[in-house]
Amino acid sequence: MTGNAIFDYTLIGVFIAAILSVLVLIFADAPYGRHQTDGWGPKINTRLGWILMESPASLVFLYFYVTGPNATNLACLVLFCMWQLHYFHRSFIYPFQIKVKPGSKTTLLVILLGATYCGVNGFLNGSYISTYGNHLNDAWLSDPRLYIGIALFGFGYFLNKKSDQILRDLRKDSTEGYKIPYGWGYRFVSMPNYLGEIITWVGFSIAAWSLAGVSFVVFTMANLVPRAVANHKWYQETFTDYPKDRKAVFPYIL
Ligand SMILES: NC(=O)c1ccc[n+]([C@@H]2O[C@H](COP(=O)([O-])OP(=O)(O)OC[C@H]3O[C@@H](n4cnc5c(N)ncnc54)[C@H](OP(=O)(O)O)[C@@H]3O)[C@@H](O)[C@H]2O)c1
């Protein structure tokens, strides 16, 4: 806790929102991608939706980072680069990489909820690093937690990107339809991109040693673990030859 009421209550709110998300997602699949259904209100262009949903995490973080007093600390700059490495890509490059059919639309409600969280998350992590994280000084540059966090972040980042690329390659000849993905993390789980995402933010939260980072891990898991379980079930029901020993998201466990 920082002593700043807005920051602290927002942080508590994210943990509560994570619990609510799990409860909702146990009973209903978020209506996008393979689980998209009608009846959730208006839809918007899928690529535009990704940009609108993810860019607040990059831009709001940027604002609160540069307006904080510690923005030029080297340890803070390292964390800034890690964050933007992921979120600049996710906001402004990934939306143009995905293989979607022309005119593809996605549920606006999902985009609005996602964008709201991304903005809150950008505020919490950007302002924590550059304003409240007093331990993120030059001494932190020789703390093993920074390097353990960077290593985990790098591994998760690679796993996430490699897994998403394997999915794109499945649609080389057509922008729609689903096939069984193989190789790399898919040898173990149905959703290695989600596993990579979770590991990425575990690494970041260790490198930053912050409760704001932990809130992101908890919120990410609250969203991605139920989704991974639903997608795994969908794969098993859709493909009779789906590999039997594959788990949903955590190898050998779930
Ligand atoms: N931090 C967070 O809380 C959070 C939340 C959500 C997503 N993400 C990240 O955002 C990225 C995308 O998430 P997502 O939920 O859209 O992942 P996804 O369900 O794995 O889909 C990723 C892309 O691959 C396509 N695809 C999926 N399975 C396929 C298959 N078997 N054959 C061919 N194409 C396939 C999807 O098409 P369709 O759209 O047509 O299904 C989509 O374009 C992931 O890296 C994820 O980790 C993060």
C-alpha cells in the first residue's frame, strides 16, 4: 500500500474485480473468438477492437510513468521497456498480424471492459514504478529479483509470441476455421500463449517487486485460466483426434 487513497483503493478494486471475473467466466465464456455469440450488443471491427482494448495499457502507463519523479532511474527504465515491449506490440502490431476474415467483427462490450481494465492497469503499474516504488533505485540493479524477473519475463514473452505465431501459421491458406496446433508449448497444453502471458507478468511482478504487478498476474489468471479450460474442452469436443495427454494451460496439472 502506498498511502495514496486513489491508488490503494484502485488496487483493492482490481483484486475484487478479479474474483468477480472468475465467478462470471465459470458460467459464461467471454463472447469473442471461437466463443463469440449474438445477444451481447453491438460489434466493431476486430482489428480496431484490439487496438482500442489494449492501447490504454501502453498509453496510460506511458503518461503516469513520465509524470512520476523516478522516471529517469535506470531500474525504472528497464521496467518501462519491458512493459512497452509487450504492450506496444500487443496494441499496435498484433492487431495487424492476426488472421481474420474480411469484415470480421467482435463484441464491443468485451472491448470496453478490456479497455477499462487496461487503463486501470496502466495507471497502477506506471505510477507505482515511477512514483511509489522507492526500492527501484540504483541498488535494485544488483538485486537478483530484477534478473530472475527479467528471465521469467523473457521466457514467457517468447512462449506467448511463438504460440500465437503457430496459430497464425494454421491460417496461412485461409483466414478462418480452426485446426489442431502442434509443436513447442502445444506438446503440453492447449493454450501455451496464455501460459506464456501468465509467466510474462509473473516475471514482471518479480522484477518490479510490486503489489500492482501481482494484481496484474491475478487478474490475468482470473481471465485466462477459465478461458483456457473452456478452449481445451472446445478442442476435445471439436476434434476426435485431439491429443489425449494435452492439458489446458498448466503442463501435467490443469
Ligand atoms: N492479459 C490478459 O488478460 C489477456 C486476455 C486476453 C488475451 N490475451 C492475449 O492476447 C492474445 C490473443 O488472445 P485470444 O484469447 O484471442 O487467443 P486465442 O483464442 O488463442 O486466439 C488467438 C488467434 O489465433 C486464432 N486461433 C486460435 N485458435 C486457433 C486454431 N486452432 N486454428 C486457427 N486459428 C486459431 C484466433 O482466431 P479467432 O479469433 O477467430 O478465434 C485468434 O486470431 C494471446 O496472446 C493472449 O495471451 C491476454
